[in-house]
Amino acid sequence: MSLLKNKKFTSVEDVADIEGLVAKALAYKANPLKDATLGINKRIGLLFLNPSLRTRLSTQIAARNLGMEAIVFNVDKEGWQLEFEDGAIMSGNTSEHIKDAGPVLGSYFDILCIRTFPQLANREDDYSELFISEFIKHCGRPVISLESATLHPLQSLTDVITITECLKQESIIKKPKIVLTWAPHIKPLPQCVANSFAEWMNAWEGKGEFIITHPVNYELAEKFTKGATITQDQDTALKDADFVYVKNWSTYEDYGKIYENDPSWMLSLDKLKTTNNAKVMHCLPVRRNVELSDEVLDSSHSIVTQEAGNRVWAAQTVISELLQNNK
Ligand code: CP
């Protein structure tokens, strides 16, 4: 029985069984090479249109654990600049259409992964997810999102794995209170990690209460947050929290702007005093002492390294499911 609904992994909507994915990921963590021959003689292509540390390396390790050959292609630096717009008159900077590149890539690889990015200029363009949807349409292979313009599903699966693992490690039976808090940043960042975390939390029956807190005018798209409690009072949100997920995002309504950079939104040890000795999460990279203070990141509250380590098991689980369902 597949744990995925579709031959792709781009959103929680492609998932049939979140708990099943988490259990499988934790089994891989306990025994990384248990399916070491599943991907023998198969190749996975990892295409990046922007920088990455964790996603790139953890996905390569995950593929290797399954016996697959992983080939990374930094399209932004080493490839022809791709055109994604249907009917484009290619007299500008783009040299190769995804209609041509997609089938070629599909002929080289058994599974394809792509990391795209939002331009943060036009909301409709970014939220149409043109890049990843055109890629899926033209490559003819199962596709894994390594982060798209609006979502980061491997990160969110990792986050659910990490929360579950912490609850098991501390033998906590109650469903946890989980808070997603906005944090300051110097640059406008995409909403994708926050959108994705909200989408997964709302879909995950294992969570208890889920609260999003952010300054005024930082509302995320309702499509992803629907079901969560939303407040602009960070102190109230943090009270009795078991997990605090820290992330900056730029504005969604007046798209891609920074309206607010109040440093008092940065999480401190003092703010954590009203929590239930909360674990602090962040997808990384993090701007220390802008988004999150040294005192929190270097304290026992922080589980950011454990979280980043779990990226391997999330990727291995998703690749394994796509391999098993495409035999
Ligand atoms: N969290 C995450 O996606 O990290 P990278 O940007 O380094 O891949």
C-alpha cells in the first residue's frame, strides 16, 4: 500500500498517510541501509536553480542509502537558462525550453527532483507554480520538490518526523502544542517554508493545538493556514508551547515586502520561559541574532541540528516510496 497518493511529492496533498511516512523514516534512521538494493541501477537527478546545503546533500545521501546513483545539476550556474512559459518568443535570456529539456532529463533519470524559487515580484506568477508544474508535465518521470515557489514539502515532512521523534524520546503521549512564529530578517524571504509547515500541521492528526503568530500584515495564504489559530500576540501564542518553529517570511498580500523588522519578535530565552520547556525548530540557514538569538540556538531548547539531520530520512522515505510504486 503506497504512502503517497501520486507519482510525485510536491505538497502534503500528494501524501496518503503522514504517520506511515514518519514511521518509515524513523525505521530508516534506525537502519539506514535496510533497502540498500532497492535503487540499484537507477538514477536520480537533482536539479537546482538556487543555492542549497541541506537539501542537496541530504537527498544525495538518501539516494545512496537506497543504492541509487545521484547526479546533481546546478542548472542556474552550469545549464542553459530554461524557459518555462508556454508560447514564449525566446528572443531574451532563456536558451532552452522546458518542453525540450524536460523529456531529455526524463530519458536520463528514473526520478527527478527540482529546486525552484519565487521571484517575489508577482504573487500570481509565483503562486501559479509554473516552473515545477511545467517540469512535471514535460519530464514524464516521478518528481520530488526540493522546494518550490510556495512550498517545501521535504522540509515539512522532516519537521513532522522530528517532532514525533522528540515526543517518543521523551515518552510524551499528549498531542503537542506547536507554534509557528514569524521572526525578523534583513531580506524579503519566500513564504514557502511557513506555508508548507502550516499545510502539514493542519493535515497532521498527531498535532494538538497549532498556532501561527506574526506581526500585522504578515498573513499567509489562507489556503495553507486554514484550520490554524492565528494571533499577532506572540507572548500569548508561546504560552505552554511544546514546539516553537521560527521562520521569517515576507508579506503575502502586498507581495514580497518587508513591513516590519522589530527585533522584539526574535525569540529569546526570556520569551521561552512561559513555554513548556519548548523545543525550538528552524529549517536553516538561520541569521544568528537577527532571526534567532545565539542564546536560544546554543541552548538545550534548540533541535535545529537534529532537524537538519532528519532531512536524510525524509528524502529516503519519499524516494523509496516512488521507487517501490514504479516497479
Ligand atoms: N532547509 C533547507 O532547505 O536548507 P538548504 O537551503 O540549505 O537546502
